[in-house]
Amino acid sequence: MAHRLTVIGTGYLGATHAACMADLGFEVLGLDVDQHKIDCLSAGDLPFYEPGLEPVLRRNLENGRLRFTTSYAEAAEFGDVHFVCVGTPQKSGEYAADLAYVDAAIDSLAPLLRRPCLIVGKSTVPVGTAARLAERIGRLAPAEGDAVLAWNPEFLREGFAVQDTMHPDRIVVGLPTDQGAAEHAEKVLRELYSSMTTTGTPFITADYPTSELVKVAANAFLATKISFINAMAEVCEAAHADVTKLSEALSHDDRIGGKFLGPGLGFGGGCLPKDIRAFMARAGELGADQALTFLREVDEINIRRRIRMVDLARHLLGGSFIGRTVGVLGAAFKPNSDDVRDSPALDVAATIRAQGARVTVYDPQAMDNARRVHPDLTFGSSTLDAARGAHVVLLLTEWEEFREMDPAELASVVAEKNIVDGRNALDPEVWRAAGWNYRALGRP
């Protein structure tokens, strides 16, 4: 008999996982305590933007393999495998991760488990969480429940979530120390992911703590690589060198590679910043804080890029934003997303407005989220609308439509032809030939 799955938490990770597992042929029940979110998903509407996901959602609602609920009792009765996909945001005023949603999910589900099942954690958590939750499940689940916990971290990239779910580059599974429970959990997860492993996706088994560390270690490495090339951008500016050429040359070294070596405004979003901070906090609790002190500098380099962007724009305007108009292209933290959490683009826009400029922002997908976070900013309806009357235009999120802008068309609406390319996404020669004063981070 095929396993029936529940997915607890229907945010970005959970909604994607639920829809994609249904598309693989499983019966899936998604659960969330947010009734509005459940109503949206049940109607086939995504509460966030992710290319390619909505057709998968609607297809599986229509064929009956996917549905949604707010009832933990219904989920406990329905599921053979329960995936925990709730958020772990940064605690207010601290670096540590807030595990309140994870704990609440386990506390709500475990007492209702009256038959054998597998609980699979996918949320990004501090190392040591899985062992603590396994003990908690053992205490809370009824004696006849026989609930086993495994940890299966997610590696989704926003903008590529369907591809990353259906064709992951690896599957990592953290198993309990009890051999029988571990063998059962591995068998079930190999069955669930068989369509992926038969096409060559590596299936890596480990203990709980190793599986928990894989995700945060991967994010720490990516953040370090991004901040490394942005640190080189700082040196390039001081030395009048070109960081894009430096990055290109480094990318041909097989030991380094070109991925995540794009210099610019730095990283943001709901994962990298909070994950590296939580990693530092947990290392401190474990007495290994010195091992990750370099991540503090990684974080600081990232924030400095935003400050440098503001400084560059102010310099182009003669040293002051007061009474000047600034057009900002981009609000999402990256293209192909509407996520504005810790968005470098919005941070820069808000900082410039606070320094006296009139700022107009445009983003192809993130306008509603940006308005909620920064109602103080002005928002345009298009690229040209955002740039209208601007004394300087800032490209802060590298959407394809911004990369392909016509310099002459943009020039027809601005007050002054100043542009700062915060993502090194434009061709300087093309823009300078069109009469623009072009500046970019890390370039002469």
C-alpha cells in the first residue's frame, strides 16, 4: 500500500513539498494553522510567487491527490509519513533560531498519533534539535503510536523550487540511533524518493546531528563565497581594478568555480542571513564559538555592500539626497521571487529615503510584500514609472527585464542619466555609449 503523506506547515517549503510529492503520485494532506493560507491553497492560489509551482498545485488538487486542512486530528489519522516544514525565524534581538513553530507542530501532532508512523523534519534547525524532538515525541505519543523521527533537510533555491524538489542534487537523511527504527525510516524514505534515486540522485544517510549540520554548513559556505568576492570588490575599488574580471578569472579555477562568485549588493532573504547567525549562536552554546567567528565578518561584509551602495548613489548626486529623486529597480532579495525578507534592495531604498530623497521602487513580483514592509516608500507601476524624474537610477535586483532595459528609452524619462548597477548585471560600455554616467560596485 502506498504511503499517505502529510505536510505540516504550508509556507514556501511546505506548499512546494506537498504539491511536488502529490505530483509524484502520493496522496498528500497539507496542514497549516493559518486558515487564510489553507483557503488560498485549496483554491489553487499560491500565497507567494514561485515559477512553475502553481500548475503543479492545481493539477494535483484537480486529480484529488492533494488537499489541505487546519486539523491536526485529521492529519494524524490520515498520514503514514508526516513532514514537518514549518519556519524557524531568527529570534527578535538575538542571533538564535526561534523553534516555537517546530515545537508547536510536534506538540500538536504527537499526542494524536495512535498508529505507527514516520515523522520527517525538513525545517532548518540548530544541531541537537532532532534528538530533543525525538525524546519529546517518545513522551507525548500514545504507547501504541510507535512514531519514529528522521531528519531530511531541504535545499530549495527560491525561483527553482520545483526543479530542486523533483530533481535534487542530493538527499540527506538523519536516522535515529535505534537500529530497527533507523532501518524502517531509511526504507520508507528510499521508497518515497525512489523516482529520484533511480535517476542518480545520491541518498546519504547520517546521524541526527550530521544531517542537521549539512544545511547550515552549506548555507555558511555559500554566504562565505558571496562575501569573499564582495570583499574583493572593496579591494578592487581601492585599487581601481575590476571585480567582474577578477571573478571571471577565478571562476576558471576548478578548485573555486564560478557559482555564487557574482559580486554585487550581497545576499538577503529568509535563509542565508538568519541561518548563519543561528549557526554562530548554536556553536557558542556548544562551546565551539571560535570555529565560526569568521561568519561574523561574512555577515558584516554583506551589510557593508548596502552601505557602499548608498554612498555611491549619494556621491553621484553631489553628496546629498535632500530634494533629489531616486528610482529603485528591485525589491525582492533575488529575481524570480517575491520574497522581501532581509532584502538588500529594500534596505538600500529605505535608507536613502531616510536621508531625504524621494524614492520610487518597482519590482515585477514583490510589490505587495514591499508595500507591507515599507509603506513609507513610493511604488511605481513599471520600470519607466519608477525611473521617471530620477536623478539617479539604482538596479538592485537582477530581474531579466532590468538586464534588458533600453538605455535610450530609460534616458527619455529620467532627470539625469546616472545609474548605479548594484548587481553588475549591465554592460557598462553600452550604457556609457548611450550617454549614461554608469557606476557599479567593485568596478572603476
